[in-house]
Amino acid sequence: MDAKQPRTSILMLPWLAHGHVSPFLELAKKLSDKNFHIYFCSTPINLKPVRDSLANQTAYYSIEPVDLHLPRFPELPPHYHTTKNLPPNLMNTLKAAFDGAKPAFGEIRKTLKPSLVIYDFMQPWVPAEAENHSIKSILFLTGSAAAHSFMVFYCLNNPAIEYPFQALNFPETYRQMMVEFMQDTANGLKHSERFFQCVERSSKMVLVKTLRDIEAEHIDFLSGLVGKEVVPIGPLVQQPTSNESDSVFIDWLSKKDPSSVVYASFGTEYFVSVEEMEEIAYGLELSEVSFIWVVRFHGADFRGKHSLDEVLPEGFLKRVGERGMVVDGWAPQAKILGHPSTGGFVSHCGWSSTLEGMMNGVPIIAIPMQLDQPMNAKLVLEAGVGMEVPRVNEKLTREELARVVKQVVKQEGGKEVMRKAKELSQRMSERGDMDMNLAVEKLMQLIQQ
């Protein structure tokens, strides 16, 4: 696109979860680079880290944060206008409040007059609002094509359609978990109804955060299921930002041998139980591998506990000593995964984390916890770039975690996984913005029609 041409404006509204806000922001940066002006709309609590991130960027992005104020609910103060640290019993209240923001969003749309709206899977009222004012709108899926295919297939429950990926079939318990998620109701709407309305109202296409090197068959299958062109836009991996506190991690990693450290993190939305915390701790200890572990604890299991010493097994920190770095709540994941000393990523297999591990060529040690994560873990295994920690009687055990960590980082079997991880990383790097460039062409064609 000619940089001298005036910027076409796009209004973006993700669902109120970090795992959605973050990829929407990375998409906004890519679109800004293509000469679009982005109005990035979310609640003030979600926009604070967005504003901080944009302020710390060395590059200039034409991205303008726009506050969306949710209606008042006595049990939902403004610091709960996000899924981060939200008590589970308030999740449906948050969805109802988000639905109640439709008039406020309408005023924002009226004031800004965007040429296009890009929205998420939870808010069918967004494309309805755009359609009522003759504005094109596009659904952007932040999860894998495989996971969305799986959900749609079982929600459709159509015996005429055969699920083609036998290698990715799952036990009945997982299928039931996904169906229950899609049948969950908030504010009178099931998740499945929200999702299908969002798909139906998306103008001609659906964007998905993935690439054909990993998911070609799943992209095509999803396209057939939803009756829309599914357009992959690449991994949208977050670029490292400059932060003085990061030096603690980099200095520690720099003292370790190449590919000798595992990084363990389970995302921003999932909190491990007391039992899981203990098994992870002892598993990392038994592995005898150096590690950085990001610990997040919340909820009834940890009530009254406020420090790492209180939530970790007694004497754990002293026993692991310099071999382990345990941090509370946050670490510079992009920088850690990109460091040459990092040789494994113990991950819940959230889609953004999975792609980030792949992009950096770090073998993934998969411990899926919920929702789309078991499907993403299967994609990791299918690509040969990681190993899954098997559960014993559906429970995570320290012995299995230690065994897989050792196998990936220290043993002969891990060399092939490392080789494939590096090869996939190279292919992803060489592909660059090819998917994004094609998606931008399609968006401009849509806007100009």
C-alpha cells in the first residue's frame, strides 16, 4: 500500500481476555505497518498494558486506544472488567456487562466512522451494529483452526459430515468438555449461538491466527464447516520490548549452557491447583534440569497465601538453589524463549504460547489444562516439535514431568525434536509476512467494494 495515501481506519474490539487482547494488538501493529489507522477498543483495565506496551515500542504505530466503559454492576467493579484475576463465579456477569456495552460501542462507532470493524467470537452485537450502518466487519479468531474446527464439528452434530483427522481424535471426556463450553449460557445466549452468529455476520471471510505450514488441512476443513473463506494471517508472535528488569533473567540465562534450560509458564488465564503446583515443583526438581518457572496462584486453594514460600513445597527453593529461578506472576517470555540457553518450554499450550515456542524453535513440553489446549498439544506432536507429559489416571505427576523434561533437554530422543523445532522456526521466519500481505489485499478489496 502506498504510504502517501491517507490511512484507512479500522476499529478493533477483542474479547476481554489477555489471550485475545494480545493477538488483536499484534494484528493492529501489522495493519498499522500496512498504512491502516487502528482504533483499539477495550476496557480501561485492559488498555493500561496496551498503552504501556505502545509507549515502550521503538517503532511508531498508528494505533489509538479507545476506552469502552461497561455498564455498572455492583458485583463487577472496573478492575474486574477483564478476565485476568476474575473470580470464576463472575465470568457470566462480565459477559452480560460486555453485552450491555453495545450502546457505548455504537457511540464510539458513530464518532470514529471506521471503514472496517474487526471483532472477536463473543460479541455478535458488534457485527450487527456495523451492518446496521453499512460498515463491513470481519471476525478474527485468535485460536487454532484445528480447535475451532473441533468445536464447530461437535456443535453442528451433523452425521453427514465426517471428522477427517483421526489422529487428533480425543477421549469422550474432552469432547464433552468442549461441548459443555459451547453450551454454556450467559445473558441468555449460549457460546455456540454467539460464535455462529459472529461467523454468519462476518463479511465474506474469517481471519484466523495461524499459518498453512502447521494447519493447512484444518483451515480448509473449518472453511467448509462455516461456509466462509478462512484466511490465515500468520503467527502474530509478540516482539520483545525493552525493560530494565529483564536483565535479571538474561544475566541468569547467559551463565547456562546452550539449550540447557526449560522455561515453565501456564499463561495468564489458568491458575494451577495446590496439587498441580506441588507436582510441577517436584517434577522440575527431579528433572535435574535448570529452569525458569513463572508461578501464578489465585483462588480458594491458596486463600491467605501471598508469597512463593507459602505456596511452594517446603524447602523447594533452597534445594534447587541456583539451578532454578522462580518468579511470581510475570517474566519476559519472548526474550526468554529467544535466548540460546533455552532448550524447552513447559507450556499449557495456549495457542499464542504454542506459536511463540514454535517461532523461537524451542521444543514444547506440553501440559494442556483446558479448552483448546489439548488440541493445540496434538498439533505440537503432529509437527514433531514437542512431547506431551502423559497423565496418570488423568492427573499430572512429578515422575512423568521429570521424565519428559529430561528426555527433551538431556537425552538422545530430544535431539530429533530440537531439530524439527529449529526447522519449523526457520520456515516460519522465511515465510515472514506473506500471509498478512495476502490478508491485507483481501481486506482492501472488501473495503473498496
